[in-house]
Amino acid sequence: MKARVPEPLGRILEQFETLPDALKPGLLLEYAERMPEAEGAELEPVEECQTPFAIEVALDESGRVRLAFRAPASAPTVRAFGGILGEGLGGLTPEEVLAVPDDVFRGTALEALLTPRRTNGLEATLRRIKEKVRSLNAPER
């Protein structure tokens, strides 16, 4: 497993590594069903995704990262990105999220399951989350 991968995200990547190939699409669908749904208006589109996909990034009252997403029900792979990122990064400190390498998904069984374009969308979503966390966590001047 790559360095600086937070334990929740590492667990998810390990699931994809150890599961037989025939069961991996089903696991992806499970994560699609677990995507935390965004209800607010403060959504930021991930324009690198072909499918309409938006994120909501906030810090909760304890200063931990809270994530929510909006994607069409007809886009289970993109919804799975939200489920994976929501479960893998939600509840972490800003520092833990910012320490995740941008290429954390490269060379993993999850990447092998996705098309290159989908992998690029997943990585773009991670970068967008990190940008938003960085701006929320910046010291006030």
C-alpha cells in the first residue's frame, strides 16, 4: 500500500485488491449505493468528469472533513467514486486528507477496474477535494 494512505481509504483499496475479479464490479456498486448525497447548494462541479458530478466539502464542528456528492442515479461508477471518497476520506483531519498522494489510485486493483478516463475523473475529484480542504483550512488573515 502506498505511503500516507489513511486507514479508511487503505481498507477500501485492500478490499479491491483481495476480492476475486468477478466480484469487484459488485463492490463498486455497493460503494455507489453508499455515496453521501449532497443536499446543499454549495456544490462544486468536477468538470473533468464526463458525467455531471459535484462535490460538497466542509469541516464539521470538530474540524474534520465532511464530504457529500451529487451524481445521477444512472451513473453508478461515478456514484461509486463518491462512496469510496466519502468513506475513505470523510471524518479525517484536513492534514490527513491533504497528505493523500494525488496518484493514490494508480497501480491499484481499483484502477484496473476503471477505464483511464474514469481514473482521471476519480483523481480530479480527489484533487478538487484537496483544493477545497486547503481553502477551508487556510488561516484567516
